[in-house]
Amino acid sequence: MRVFYTILIRLYSLIAGFAGLFSSKAKLWSNGRKNLLNKIKSEVLPFDGKTIWIHSASLGEFEQGRPLIEEIKNNYHQVRIIITFFSPSGYEIRKDYALADHVYYLPADTPNNAHDFLSIIKPDISIFIKYEFWYNYLNELDKLKIPVVFISAIFRPQQVFFKFYGSWFLNHLKKANHFFVQNEDSKNLLENAGIAQVSISGDTRFDRVVSIAQNVKPNKLVEHFKGDHSLFLAGSTWPEDEKHLSSLVEHFPNTKFIIAPHIIDAAHISQIQQLFPNSIKYSKATISNVSAFQVLIIDNMGMLSSLYQYANFALIGGGFGAGIHNTLEAATFGMPIFIGPNYYKFQEAKDLIDDEVVFVFENTEQLFSKLNKLNSDTTRYQSVVESSKRYVQSKTGATEMILNTVKEYL
């Protein structure tokens, strides 16, 4: 099975290299791994203290792990932190992250790469965030007796580990030292599969978004854009989300809209500008001209989480595709949130739907109707705001729980 799995990994790398001829993201993925191990070997020098390796798929998962990184650095000044990413959307934005000693792409998950990478960085503990399961790395970590901890993990019955044919994959999970999971269902799935080293910690993202809200800085440009108007912020949007938004802009001419797309390449930004004629890109906006437009398009990365402080309503993109993006960044500031129908993998979305903070829509008419009702009912709107903030505050504390276990290895 390992041979077959490794062949698939190598095949994926070849396909990514070919796709790089047509896709800028695939090109970054492929080019970022060229001579990567030689680069790591030249930069990661012998170290007398403890080394922690933290891996995340992309930017969203990194933000889940960020509160833990900050707490480790606050408590252990002589610890070296090495961060790896699978995706360019994480690495390219956080490659200069100040609290990390080194940031790299993860070398492709082959037995040789896993052996060489771990031989170079020599971690005392490895931490994987949420979904990242790389079986050759897990196998090599087990061989070297390096502790493995999964944080903010969430499991579902549909995953391969819990299928009759999934024993090879499950056996790798059994080698991990501890799983910090988000909910009771995940804990039960693992325990029923023979994995007892499980704790329900919740999601470290709650700690992260509360920290963002407490330390958020003002944005004068957005303040001038909003003025005295209500602001509808659409975050991490895809083209399908943006199509639904276009009719809202027409129906609510006195509302300001910010669109922060998930993909910010020139082609997508141009498509959004055509869809919203009365719009301006953030990079072209100034305090003197921005108030003249109804739609502000965010054409940079890393700003979205701080913009929710100005929003009265939010739409979180991805619900008409692979799955919604981060609802918690909006929820911590308190507001009604709208999402598409693909949200079932996300516990916080289900919780917020039950609390009547998040509202699911399947078409433009439903989005318009739900927004209109909230706009016209001040009492209900205020109730949503309070429920939203209360939910986030009630779920904090995962970072401290995980840190207490990490301390055992430091």
C-alpha cells in the first residue's frame, strides 16, 4: 500500500509541475519545492534547544495554529519553531512570519523526503493542524520516536479511516501521541476505531479571532468608504457568491459593500469590476475618492479579518463550492452572517445556524429575503449581534489546553 500511495504522491507532483504552465498557483507549488531540501539543509543549522515542527495545509489552518505558536513563544524563548505549508496560499503570505524561525513548503510526502527532512530539522515534537495526514511523514516520525500531536482536528464517518478498506490509513493515525478534536462526534469516531489518546479541546480559531478583535487597528480608508451607511462585507468569495451579491447591490443602493475575493489574481478582480460597475479596487482608492463608490474590492491578502469590525452584515464565500470559509472572524464582531449550502463539514457553522446567527441561502431570492427581514427588524438584528459575540466567547480556551500537553515534550 505504501508503494502505491507514494506513486500517487509522485504523480501529483508531476501533474502540478505540468499545471504550472497554465496556473500561477500550481507554478508556485511546484517551483517552491525545487531544490527545497538543499535549501532547508543550508539554513536549518544545529540547535541546542527544543525544535517544534508545525504543519498546516494553508492560511486558514495556520490561523488556527497561530494562537498556540504565540503562546509557545511567550512561554519558551529558547524554542525553535519551523513551520511548513502545503499550499502557496499559506506559504506565500506567511513566509516572513515573525514568530517562526523558518518557514518552508512541505517537501512532497515520499519516504526519502520524509527521512531527509526530519533528519535535517530534528524536531522534538511535531504538530499537525486540522486535516493534514501525510502517511510517509507519520511513518518516519514513528520510526524516530518523535511525538505527533494533532490540534483542532475534526473527523467524519465518511473519511477513509473509518471505512472497511481504510485500515492502512487508520494504523498511521494510531501512532500519533494525541488528538485534540473539536467535538464529541470526532472523539467518538476515534475511540470506536481504537484510538484512546483523544481530548475535546474545541477549535483554537476561537482564541485567534478573539485576539484579532481585541487588537484590531482602525482603517481610515474603510471608515471614509462606509461613512454613515450600513456595510455588507463579503469575505473569501468565489464567482458564484459574487453573482448573488450583484443583485443585492442593485436592491440596496444606500448600503455599502466590500468584496474580499478568495482569489485576487488580475482576471478575477477584473471580472468582479465588470459585475459591479460602481466599484473601486482598494489599491486605487484614496480617502478623497473612495466615498463616491458603492463597492470596494479588496485586491490584497491579509486584510480581511480586520475589516469585519466595520461590517453590519457578512457573507462568507465558498458555500457553493468545496465548502465555506471562516465564519468566526465575522462572528466575533457580532453580525448576521449569510452562507451558501455547503457548510456541513464545519461545526461552528452548524452551531451558529442553530443560534440563528448564520443564515443559509440557496439562491438570490432567499438571500434578499433574509437580509431584508433583518434590515427591517431592529430587535431581531440586535439579538443576532449579541448571540454571535456570546457564542465565540463561550468557545475560547483550546490553546491553553493544548499548550499544557505540549509542555510535557518541552
